[in-house]
Amino acid sequence: MEKYIFEFIGTLVLVLLGDGVCAACSLEKSKAKGAGWIVITLGWGFAVMAGVFIAGPVSGAHLNPAVSLGLAIFGSFPWSDVLGYVVAQMLGGFVGAVLVWLFYKDHYKATADSPDTILGTFCTMPAIHNPWRNFFCEVVATCLLVFAIIALAAPGNTGVVGAVSAFPVTCIIMSIGMSLGATTGYALNPARDLSPRCAHAILPIKGKKGSGWYYSWVPVAGPMVGAALAAGIAFLVF
């Protein structure tokens, strides 16, 4: 249970800080409003680093169902732990999003006339809605992430997926966000997208409209397929 608890806490922190930077840069009357894409990508990178530092020594800090799936397919993580990790990650993502809403509640009220902005602080939506292109973008970006994580544990590299690899993974997340994130918002992680989307749907947020369910399959299926593809490539290479 300790591993699952730390996956829950680590993912909670990831979403609290990650969705938190989106809220800070987007919501009305926030001192950081308009800070822009670079701040958001840096914030998400550091959010991952914080979660990895917390959970890494105990659970390995997957913090992402796609990572757990990819490592299991590659053979470096037991299949028997996948379900427990995914449940913990999804619950952590949900609670993290609720905490962001509570933290910025006054600012959400001030942004009540902009439902799209509100939704964007919880989950991803594409810049141009083209479902299969969006799916492709999520597959490629997540494949790169999971392949890099597997490579970090390869002989001659850091040798550990967990706290030791926190800074390299942070840099990878930032690079993906800056280079490949502008089309879809780079979910890369169902716990980062679906769980906060569920929170958006449930919470009594003034001014919200739909939760973008027509798009919600992309940031779930794309990362999971990308992770499986990364594991297959890594199995052939390493």
C-alpha cells in the first residue's frame, strides 16, 4: 500500500502545481495572468520534478498510467502492480485538481464569463480540433517521453527511474512542452487530463459549460498507445 499512497501523493502534487500554473497564467485578477507558454511549460516541468522527488524513493514515481503501462510492457515493472498504480494516479490527479479550484476559487469566479479559459486550467483541449491529428500528436509526444524514461534506466545512464532521474525527466517534459505541446497542450498523461476533467464536470464552478468530453478520448488513448509504442521500440533497441 505504501507504493500506492506515494503514487497518489506524487500525482496530486504534479496536478496541483501543473494545473496551478495554468490557473495562475490564465485566470482573471491573477498576478501571473498572461505570463505565457514558457512559464506554463516550465511550471509543468517543475511540477513533475516535485512529484518525482516525493514519490521516487518509494514507488519509482510513475505518476502517469502511460508510464506504468510502458514500463510493464517493457518488462521493468510488474503487471500485478499496474492497476493499483493507475487507480492511485487517477485519484491523485482528481484531488490535485480540486485543490487548484479551492486555491483559486476567487479567481475562477472572476473568470466566470470565459468557460473555455476555466476548462483550460483543468485539462487539455487542442488548438485546432482535428481528432486524428491530435491523437497522432499525443502518441508521438508520449512515445518520446516514455522512451526517454526507459533510456534513463539503461546501463551507462542514470540507472534509476525515480528520484535520481527527476531533473532529466523535468528537462524532457519542458522540451516536449516547448517543442511539441502547442497543438494539443501535451497531456502525455491520462491522470493529468481525465481526472481533472472529471473534477471540472463535478465541481460547482460558476460560468463553466461543457467539459470537452467529445475530445476526452484523445489525451487518454494517445498517451497509452504512445507508451506501448515506446516500450516496443525500447525492447528492440536495448
